[in-house]
Amino acid sequence: MPMFRSRDCYSTPDEVYREAKARGMDVVTITDHDSIDGCLEFLSRHPDAPDFLMGEEIECRLPDRGIRLHLGVFGLTERMHAEMRALRGDVRETAAFLRAAGAALVLHHPFHFFRGEIPAQEYLNALLPLVDAVEVRNGTMLPAHNDVASAIAGAWRRRGTGQPMGETGGSDAHVLGHVGDTWTAVEVEAQGGDARRPAPLGQVFLNGLRGGRSTAAGLQGTAGRFAFEIYGVVFNYWGGLIGLRPSGLTASERLTGAACSIVSLPFQFTPLLVSLAQKQGERRRVARFARELG
């Protein structure tokens, strides 16, 4: 909520990395919304980490109807992030630039923003040629949503276009409690060259993702998990106001935020109702698109 100057997440990059590694991740990435600050902060302290990959979740548009969508981008650089920002109004230009520069692209939660502005198959035909994989297991999306995404990726592979189409999973975690609950695995190909100097883990992951050799596993979303995420951010926001979590706010902004929080306290316990309503809407939309796609 902009009036409260709340963040989407209050976990530090090092906390996210440690949590992910503790839960068995070989390679870790942080895909903040339209930002690589978390990745850069981690790499500034761990510049030689072989198991950390630069990532970002970019909001783009399918310009004909202004349809919003999220692209997961893996293996990008600071320069690529800066130059791509002017292209986000057209997902086709964004994807062409990033793939030419060597990044791997994933269509995240394909029906989160889509509202049937165009026929569902036309929507997918416009987007799937642009990406290396589809997110088929999102830790906050309903199983029905993830199942339709998986069916889409499978149907695309059966079309025999010659384009690899992998599947990915992501926790979509905004609190530490859900980091690493959902993940992507890649099939590793035999590496040529000097066996004494194997490729870094991040590069191995990228190669598998670009080659369509990725699968997804882990937990899926429920209204309860979604509400846990929201309340977790609210409690961390309060922690930031009293100095227990980093907030990026000045003393006066923290004082103002605390006053607004106290006044609006009764309304801060409505996220459960919001999450229930959103999940009901998601369930209806996904069922409609599943019928339309046959």
C-alpha cells in the first residue's frame, strides 16, 4: 500500500540465500519485481559465489491490448537490466533483446493478469515463442492454475515446432517461511572441455533452462498460504517501524507510518478476506480458460 510505504519483502538477500541453501537449493536466485537491487547487494558481498544467479521478474505488456504479464529473467546483467527498461511496453521487443543478450526467459503465472481480452489461444501463441519455459508450479497460485500452465507447455512441445519448452517452479515467496518450498530442476548434460574446471553451477542451470530440460516441483498455493504471505509482510512492516527490520524509512516516515497503522489497525486484518476473494476469482478464470483451450 503506497500510503504506508511498505515493501513487498523485508528479508535481506543473505537471509534468502541462506534459507534457500538450507532447504537444498543448489543454485539460488532472487527475482524481485522490476529490480535487481537484491541480487546486486548479495553479489557486492559475495562476488565469487558460483551458486548465485542474477534474476528479475519484469512486468511487460502485450501492446495490442495492453495486457500485463510477468517475465522471469535469469542470467541477466546490470547493463541488460538498464537497457531493457525502455522496452517493457512491448514484450516482444523485451524478449528479443534479452534472449539475444543470452538471458533465459520464463512466462510466469500465465493467467494471473489475463482476463480474456483476446482469445486464450491467441494470447498464448503470441507469448510462447518468446520464452524458454513456462512456470507450471507457483507457490502462491492454485493447483488448477498450475495444472493448466503445465498442460499449455506440454501442448506446445507436442506441436513439434522445434522450440524447446521447459517447465519451471518458483516459491513466489515474500517471507522467509516459504523460500525454497517450490523449485526448478534441470537435467544436466555431459560437459565437454576441461573436466578439471567444470562450469559454474549457475551457468549449468542456465544451459538446462535454455535447452528446455527443466522441470518443476514443490508446494502449490492456497488461500491460507497467500494470507500467510500478506500477514508476514504486514508484521515485518511493523518490525521495520520499530527498528527490528530494515525499512529504508526516515525517522519521520516511520512515525507517520506508525500513526497510520494504529488508525487503520482494524482494516489490517482483512487480507484473509481479500485472499479468499482473489483465489475464488482465480479459480473461476482458470476454469474458463481451461474450457476454452479444450
